[in-house]
Amino acid sequence: MERCGAVVSCVFAVILVLQLGLTPIMAQQEQQIGIAGKEVILSCKAINNQKDGTCTWKYKYKEVSSTIISFSKAQVFKGKAPMTHRSELNSNSKKLKVSDLSLDDAGIYTCACYSPVVSISLHVFKLTISSNGHFLTNEDLELTLMQNSSHSQPHLSIKLFNINNDIVTTEILQEEAPQKYILKLKQLKAIDSGTWMCHVYSNSPSINQNISFDVKVLGFEKERLEIIYTTVGNTAILSWRLNFRKIKWKEGFTGKLNWEPQGNTAIHELLNFSVTTHQELHKTKKSNHIWFEISEGKTDGTMDVKIPKVQLNHSGQYKCQLEINGRRTESVRALVVMQVTAIPAGPLSRGGKMTLLCQVSGPLPSNAHLLWERVNGTQMEMKKSKQHEAKVEVNVSAPGLWNCHLVEDNNKKISLNYTVEEAHVWNSYAVIGIIIGASVLVIGLACMCIITGMRWQRRRKRARRMAQAKQYLLEKKTCQCQRRMYK
């Protein structure tokens, strides 16, 4: 029994010794994450601090081992491992730095420096962004994540965070998982420009890694359709602010401004522009359009178009378009013009009537209408346009101030007034006198024409009688001469 107890004690002692001996070795094995395109520093932690000792780094992948670099007595010897030309060894700390990592650099790295060998499993991730991270507004971002290691590839949990550190819902294609993951984010906006974060997580093996990447979206700070309301004769300014300076966009691009008149399918190119090497807009105006002006000298990436005296036919859609490598994006400004006219024009005569016409360019949406109202008038003196009609008329029989409003969702977008003036009394008398005088003149001219015509008729009759008398006398003389000859 004593022998059995001694044997058991020996066995436990051996197991304990083995555990104590293996613990340092196990502690020296670790896993490290590397990102393709960047650098990684591998530490040889368990060293004897012997500066003159030999230190060797080796690389192993799928049972194939090769030397990366070796250091001995201030001399460096480089091996034939694939990453040797991209590796550097710190002679003091014995740390190995591998630059410009690739997926093929994944594997087991061992460090032997007169101490128990340190083994590091390098797991490499490669993140690829479509279009090299340069997009136009409304384009889709496609992100490809690949991984490689010396062990089996784990299934990953991936989350995407935008510039505001908010989780973004993406479409994930995992047909090639776990080696390859494809994430798609649709319709980028200019405000999405900045540094994004891809969070990679795995429970076994334990991976909790953030991979940052930059996104640049070229476009306009105001991407939505902007409606500009104005009246005939006013000055309108259409403005587009590009974000290429803000996001430090270094690639070249061109653009142009097209005008599509209201109710017309024809498209007119007003100007084109390009970006100089000094990040300034160079604009070229088309010579066949002279009713608008372009602003020069601005360095903030803003393009303004000025219409000094707006007319009704200047309305329509103005589309600023950017183009790079055959890809396009645009931002639209819609110009809506209001005009008020009176039929007949001029002061309102006493007892007379006038029709006021208010119209805007283009049809109105269902939530908008035109409204005529008399200032300090009654409810009966208001006139509202029908649905989708772009004009409204009101009959006026008394002087006063009238306002026409374009109302959208109970908000007045634009207003234009018209003052109906009453003609002065002397003006009325003058008009009546002119009318009477004109009537008398017409009657007098008619009488003169009649008298002249009667005189002309009398002269014709008299001349006819004289001619007949002469003819009669000639005939009578001829007859008398013939009688005498016969006798």
C-alpha cells in the first residue's frame, strides 16, 4: 500500500512538473492580426537581453519553413522568405517589422533568441474598396473583406460604421465565406465622405478588430431638388456648391450646366467647366446665351449663375452635371417665375371692368395653388385656382390693391401685387371729347366725300351734254350742205 501511494505521488509530481514546464511555452504562443497594405510589428518577448546573442526569425506556412532574417554580433543576414525584402529587425528589441502586408504573409512566425522559441500566428485581413474609395453621389459602395491564416478560416461577424460612428445596414454576400465577404452599401451621399470603420469579430479564434478606410464622395452639398421662386423683372441667382475642396478630391473631373425650359423637351448647354491644378473652377460660357451671367473669382468651389432680369420664358430646370471617367451625377435647380397682367392695361375707367391674370411657369403640384385676394377686401373678393392650373383670373370693377400668392401646403412661397387705379374725371371727359371729335371728323369727311362725288357726277353729265350738242350741230350742217348740192 505504501508503494502504491508512493507511485501515485510520483505520478502527480511528474504531471505537475510537466504542467509547470509547459506553461511558459504555452504562454509564449500568441495570435496577431495584420491588415494588408499596412505594417505589423512582431515582438520576440522572451529573450535573455543578450545584445551579442544570435536571433533568428523564421516563417512557416503549410509545413514549409524559411528564414526571414538573422542577427548575430551586429551583423544581419537575410533569408529567402517571401517577405524578407519587406522586413526589418530592431537590433535592440529583436522586434520584426513587416511592411506592406499581403494575404500571403499569413502564417506562423517564430523567434529564437537564446530562449524558448516564441511562436506567433499572423492572421491577415485584406479590405478592398470599389473605385479605390472615390465615388460620385448616388453610386454604390462595394467592400470586399478577405482573410488568410495558417489555421482554418473562422466565420466572421462584420459591422460597418459610418463617419458618425453609426451602424450602417448593408447587403452582405457570403457565397464565398469564410475566405471572402462582400458588403454593398447603396446610394452614397456627399455627407458620407470621411473615415469609415469595419468591425470584424470572431469568437473562436478570438478576433475583435477594427479596420478603417476612407470614403470620398464627389457631389453637391445640396443634392435634393431646390425650387427657386421669383417674379418677372427680378434678379435670380442659381447656386451650386461642390465639395471637391472640402474632401480634398485630387482627381480631375469636368462638368456642365444644362437648361431645360419649362414645357420644352429641348436641352440647352449654358456653360461647361473643369478643375485646374490649383483646385479652382474654370468656366466657359456658351456664346449663344447672353441673358445670364456667371460669377468668376470664387475659390470655395461654388458656381453661381445670375439672371439679371427674369422673364417668364427663363423658367425651367437647370441641371449642373459632374462627370469623371464616364460616370455622372447632377443636381437640379427649378426656377418658377410669377407674372401678373391686367386686361385691358391702364387705369380703370368709371363704370368699366378689368381682368387681372396671375400665372406661374409650369403646372402646379396637387398641394399648391394660386390665390387672388384684395387687400382689406371681403371673402367674396378672393379667387383660387383650380387643381394643377398654373393661372387664375379675377374680374375687377373697382380700384384697389390686389395680391396674388403661390401657396404650397398653406405656406406662401411667393407673392406679387397689382394696384388697380381709377382713371381721373378729366381723363374721362378727355376721352369722351376725343371720341366725339373723332366722330364729327369722320362725319365731316364723309360729307365732303359725298359732295365731291356729286360735283364730279355733275361735271361728267355736263361734259356729256356738250359733246352731244357738238355732235348734233355737226350732223345738222352736213345735212344742209347735201340738200344744196342736189338743187
